[in-house]
Amino acid sequence: MTIRRRGVLAAGLGLPFAARAQGPGGYPNRPLRLIVPFPPGGGVDLTARLLAEPLSRELGETVVIENRGGAGGVIGVEAMSRAAPDGYTLSLDGAGTITAGPHLRRLPYEAMQLSHITRLVRMPFIVAVRTDLPANTLQEFLDLAKRQELRYASGGLGTSQHLTGELFNQMARINMIHVPYRGTGPALNDLAAKVVDVYFGDPATLSIVNGGGARAIAVTSPQRWPLLPNVPAVAEGVPGYESENWYGLAGPPGMPPEIVRFLHAAVVKVMRDPANAARFDDAGLHPAVMDLADYDAFLRADSARWERVVRTGNIRIDG
């Protein structure tokens, strides 16, 4: 079942024309549609909503957010990929839909043939556990996972959360059972309800951790994370472990290069504005825009990395 939610951000309404960015051929001259390929409530959705208002102001046109969840983000990205390549339909994406997904199953689009604009943000996953789990430290958690079967949640099959947990299994030599959900919100609800033991969460998990609904025992960045300074990195217990999440922005295949370059420049300007960057940082979403060539190289390297994890874990998604 496809989950949809439309929300019009009014940031682009009533803007003075003098403030409008001048694009090729008068682009844009009508609202843009930004597809979020997950339900509301997660880090992807939050990234889109933090981006849409200042981007609307920069472009002088309203950015309309459409949540279209399902299939680990594939349904939303597919919808974007089938739109006209005119720069008016974009989507957020990440490892699960772009760099890892092609190694897990046949996708209804060619991931590297999309018009990739830039990486937007990067952030660690939070290894959050149910409040009554008898493990208060990372080492106690590792010891427990070797003694009994634990269930870890993700936002869906083939998502970066899923593969981050699989990489944890491989490097820590444990065998947690994967429990996929249809997005962050349902997974967080079941973690708080103690239905699952562990969740590899995006920054939206901070709210439930800070509210006492779960405990953070580690983060997946190479070093500790400033927003949870007392929580160790997984690498402190599993040397060499690293898995940072990221979200990017893309359009359909065949977008005119001049529109790609224009959008890239507009998004980079928005993300590097100190006031906007502070709002992302406060949410745990660290701005990480890249030049077009560097972003292409990043995507190819990330793809090769997850291909190794998928092959080692013998992971395959049918359908």
C-alpha cells in the first residue's frame, strides 16, 4: 500500500521577483514537487521540510512536499524517475534507493542514470535499545547479542538502516534478526512498545531517546557524535566499524545539464547559509553538500562498499 501525504510549504508565495534566482530559459516558473519516499516522521521527511522553505525562497517558487512511502523508498523514487525531466519533480534518496538497492533486487529505475544533484546531509545512526533490555553499555550489548537472539528494526528491507545492522552483524560476529517496517515512525513506535530490541535510527530517534522511550548505547559514526557526547561510537567496541547515513537530491534521467547545475548551485547556497545550516545541525542532520563530480565519485564508492556487505551477507530481496 502506498502512503501519500501532500503538504504545501508557503515559503515561495508572495516573494518579490527581485529575490528570485534566475535560471535557464526562465526556469522555474511554477511550483516544484519534492517527493519524500518515506512516510512523515523520519529523518528523510525532516530533511525535506528543512530544505523546502529556504529553497522556495531562493528559487522564488513554492516547493510542494509529497510523501510517497513504500518498498524501502523505491516507490517514491520510481515515481520521480518517471516524471518529465524538466526540473519540476525531484526526490530525496539515500543508500537504500541508490547505492545499496541495486545490489539487493532489480529496481524499476537505473539508479546511476538519475540526475543526481548533490548530497544534502550526513549523520550517524543511533543504536537505540528498548528501555528494559539488560544491557547498559555497548560491551554489555555485544555480550548479550552473543548469548541470545535479538531483533533489530529498520525502516524497511534494503534501507541503509537494514544494511547498517547487517554490517554490525558481520563485523561484531553476532546474528541479530532483522525486522523491517514501513518507515521510521512505525519502527520507533514498536521500539518504545518493546516489540523489538534494537533500532538503528536516524536523528528522529533523538526525540524518543531524550524522552526516555529508548536508550542510546552507541552511534555508528567513526567518532562520538556531538549531540550524544556520552554515547560511544560502535568502533570503540567493534574496531573499524563505520556507517554514516546520508540523504541526497535527484531528478529524473535526462534532465538538461544547465538545470542540474542551476539546482545544484541553488541547493548548495541554501545548505551553506549559516542560519539554515544551524537548523539542520540542531536536528542532527549535518550539511554535507558536494560538487557534482565529487558527488558522482561518492555514489560509486558507496555502491561498491554496500555491494561487498550484500554479497557477504547473501542478502536478496524478492520482488
